[in-house]
Amino acid sequence: MIKAKKKYGQNFLVDKGVINKIIQAINPNNSEKILEIGPGLGALTTQILNKIDHINVVEIDPDMIKALQEKIPSTSITIFSSNILEISNDSIAEYDKVIGNLPYYISSEILIKMTKTIKNQKELHFMLQKEVAERIASSPHSKSYGRLSVMLQYFFEIDLLFDIQPESFSPSPKVTSSLVRLIPKKNYKKVKNINNFEKLLKTSFAQKRKTIKNNLKSMLNDNDLNILGVNPQDRAEMLTLSDFVRIENYIFDKKILD
């Protein structure tokens, strides 16, 4: 019996009812190239293969890879033995759908990576810690609204589909999970420099209790903020995605950041 390993943040999905709900949400078909992150023992993988002929997966654990190879014919699965964070962005960009039960300890890093891989993706479906799912979907003026919220909402429409209780997993995590659907945006006001945008968000939310004037003092003064229509006394959590896009474009035009 293969046991979950804490170092990989493994919690195996075992609830067949939840698995069926997830498959319905993903709605896989043979016209799509699908990548699964962290398939583990293949609870989702095998069910997806009832709908399509072939799937690609990224799995870091040699024991899980061996289990998948024993369970699934090699003609139906391509296994990349790697950490998803080490897979090239261009490789991920070739998939129509990316899915996975993301390890809690690196879920934010994986989500940020997904913002750099958008090309062919129609949808991404991830199981996340409920707190993270709510954070990326949260609105301004809420406590959970932060850098990750703005960054993900810039690139994606975010749908919180349903919660998954701890007992649906083995071993049971201490927290509730949520299935989230991310749909890449096609029409939106774009920033002029995405690296500047990332720096702006990181600086703006670095000290959430401080005002935007204090957090951005190395970039903007009161006059700049007034021109932008931003109250210097507001905190970053009070600014909308549109505000941050407008600030980045201003910073780019004024050549404030290199």
C-alpha cells in the first residue's frame, strides 16, 4: 500500500462522487490536449481516460509514477517525472486544459506560473485550499484581497465551483478544499509592461497596513497619485484591478521603473 508523503503535500482524492463532479466540470474530450499536475495514484486520471484516449501528466514522486505505469497502458499516458515549477512555460502553453490537485505548500507559485503559460488554454481546473481559492477570487476592500488576487484576476475569469470536504481525501487534510475554474481573458485592458506590473503589486501589498502613498513612495509622489485619481491615504486592498493597470501604465510612460 503506497502512503502519501508529507514532503510532496500529498492527499489522495478517494471520494467517487466528488471525482465524478470534477470530471463533469472538466468535461474532457478527444479534441483537447490535457495536462494533469500531480496525478498521484490516478483517481482523476483513470476517469478522464474513460472520456479521452490519451493524457499527459507531471508527477514528481517515483512511487506514484510506478503506480501509474502499472495501472495505465503507456499508449494512454505520457508521464513527465518532474516538479511542475521546473517544466518550461512554453511546454505548458501547448495544452488546451491544465488540471490538478495542487499541493498546498506550492499552490501560489504554481498559480503565478500559470499566468506565464497562457496560449492555447481554454480552461484550468485546480483543487486548492479553500482559503487560497477565496483569496484569488476576492474583491477590493476584503481582507483576503492581495497581490495574488490582482495578478490572477488580471489574466483569468475565476469561478469557485464547489467545496470538497477533508474526508474526501486520504489522508484527510485539516482544511476544506475548493475546485476552481480559471478561464483566460481574451479582451481586457492590458498593462504596458508585465514585469513592472508584478513589481508594482509586490510593492503595493508588501505592508498591507500601510497606505499606498507609503508603499509606493519609491515610485510615486502625492502629485502622481492625484493625477491617477488615487487617494494617497488608501491602502492597497482598496484599489481595483483597473487602478493597478492605470498605475502601471503611468509608471511605464514616465519611465519610473527600468
